Amino acid sequence: MEGQRAKLAIQDPPYNLVAFETRSIRDYVEWARSWVTTSVASLDADSSLYVWLGADQRDHFQPLPDFMLLMREFPLQARSYITVRNQRGYGTQRNWMAVRQELLYYIRGNPAFNVEAEYTDIPKTLRGYYKEVGGQLTENLERSKRDTIRAGNVWIDIQQVFYRLEENVSGCYAQKPLKSVDRIIRASSDPRDLIIDFFSHSGTTLLAAEIAGRCCYTADIDPIFCEIAIRRLEHFRASARTGWQNGHAFEKELHRTALSPHPDTDADRPTQASLI
Ligand SMILES: C[S@@+](CC[C@H](N)C(=O)[O-])C[C@H]1O[C@@H](n2cnc3c(N)ncnc32)[C@H](O)[C@@H]1O
């Protein structure tokens, strides 16, 4: 980073069953210590850190509790514990369906918190609460669109990404909605600030930073996801589209492969192109 310090880190590490099949919670926390240390070393004296994390209800809600304990080792202050509501979830007939994602917000020093970015379109959900506004009796839902309503730490207005949405990037199983990352960026950074994200995947933070006029350094351990993130940004710059809906980042290559017959095989044999 050549001495530059970031104003905002948005980290979305793998935390699901894939991580748990390969790592014990102890190893997971050790691993988390290393990237949190690097994050803190890369952050400005006045900065914010957001961490997306899961809570496995079949395993004492891990890694959330042990991760929270780990965070007490760092020179950061816990600021908010946000829950983003998913539309779809997992569960059985014998338990509450799991429809939440956890988002932890920490600060270092005294960073920006842009209150106007925090005004929200989060709808109110309960009817029947009447209040007089400007001499008129208004019902709760009527008041839900006012620009003086502040975003609480339960976000119910964010659509999970699925194949019908323009922002969908096929093959990215853990893509976060742009709207959620945009809200974080506008609340906790200023134009031209530097943002870091070590777990790029579909490049949501990179793209949200571009749209909001911020600079972003991002990485991923998997070169395929690095390539997808680069292509997603280039695709946006060329077309103003935020993803490929039910297309994908490697359409050109696969299209070419599908059209050009392999020299050793029957030229008429159809080729099925698919992205795993
Ligand atoms: C939950 S996804 C991030 C999703 C991303 N926020 C988005 O909206 O597309 C986690 C990503 O972390 C990457 N990853 C796993 N271990 C890593 C490591 N040690 N260093 C960097 N990236 C890693 C995975 O390849 C995966 O793409």
C-alpha cells in the first residue's frame, strides 16, 4: 500500500460450513487473528472496520462468539452489531428458519460517520401506530419514507442476490448485495477515501467503491475470483451494468470454445458450456 492508510475495511471472510469442514474453531480464530492484525496495520488512526460473519446455530453460534472475544485484543472499539435480513434461509420444521447475516462494526479513533448517508428507506413493518405530523394524523407505514428516519441496526430492505438480479455474478456463491456495501461505504467513508477488502470474491466492495467515488484495494486467495472481480469492474465501466444477471464473466471464452470444434473430435458434436 506504499504507506497509504485505509479509512475503511470491509472484510467478508469465509465463515460457512466450507470453512468449518476444513478448520476447527481454534484454527479459524488463529487465522482470523492474522487478517485482523493486517487489517488494523493497514487502517488509518481514524477509521472503521466492518466484518461480515456467520453464526452456526448447530455449533454454539460459532464463529461469532469466539470472533467477538478475539476482537477485544485489538485497539478497536465495538460500535454496532448489525443484522441483515435474508429473504431465504435454512432450517427445518423443528427450528426457526435462519434468515440473518451478522455484520460487526468497529472503529479506531474518531472516524467519519456520515449521518445523511444513514437516512434510509428501510420500511416500517408495523401498522396501527398513529401520530400527528403537521396537524395531520398519519399511520406508521405512511411515515416510513421520511428522510429523517435513521437507519437502525436491523436492515430488512436488502434483497439477497439471485440470478434474476442484474448484479448477479454466476459462480459466486457468497456474493453480498451492492446495496448493503454501498450503505457501509457512504456512512463510513468520504469521497476518494481508500477502502480495503481482503476477500474480494465477486468484487462487490470494489464495484461499490467505484460507484461511490472511493478507491479500493482488494484481494482474494483464489485467482479465479480475482479475475472475476476485475472483469466485473471492466464490465461496469463499459456498460454501466453491475453484473451479468444469469450470464457470467467468462462468456466470451466459453462462447468461443463452444463454437470452435476441437481438432481431435467430431466437429458436429455439440459442446455444453457451463460455469461451475
Ligand atoms: C464470503 S466470500 C466474500 C464475498 C464478497 N464480499 C462478495 O460480495 O462477493 C469469501 C472469499 O474469501 C476468499 N478467501 C478464502 N480464504 C482466503 C484467504 N486466506 N485470503 C484471501 N481470500 C480468501 C474466498 O476465495 C472467497 O472468494
